[in-house]
Amino acid sequence: MQHATKPIASNPLAPYTPALIQPGDLMTPREVSETLKVPVLTLANWRLGDKPKLPFVRVGGRLVRYRRADVAAFVAEGGVS
């Protein structure tokens, strides 16, 4: 049984919707750690702040994942200042 898919919004600033998630869009903390060359513990510490330095999402209430686009934007903006 195939599910109907929603068309991808033409506006890149359209609200993020889970229906648009593609395989590979979400990264594990380990993958982000390897990409940014920072320890996984550093990512955990960033999540604990009042304003996380790198946006993240919780999947199922426990699993932490990062959107690939957010990681790319974080790097483009210069990371942590």
C-alpha cells in the first residue's frame, strides 16, 4: 500500500514538515561529531544550554538527531563563536 506524498514546497523558507524528510536528512550525534571533529560529549553539552548552539530534534522522545541542513548552516555561519 503506497501512501500519498505531499508535494515539496517551492518556498525554501516554508515550515519544516516531517513528511519531507528523506533518507540521510537526519544525522546521529556520532556522525555530526565526525563531521565537525568535536567530541560527542561536546554536542551533548551544547544541547544542555538555554539556546542550543546547533539545532537538534528528538525522535521518539529519546533519540537525538541533527538535520543535515542545520549542520551545514552551522558550519557556514562559522560554528561556535
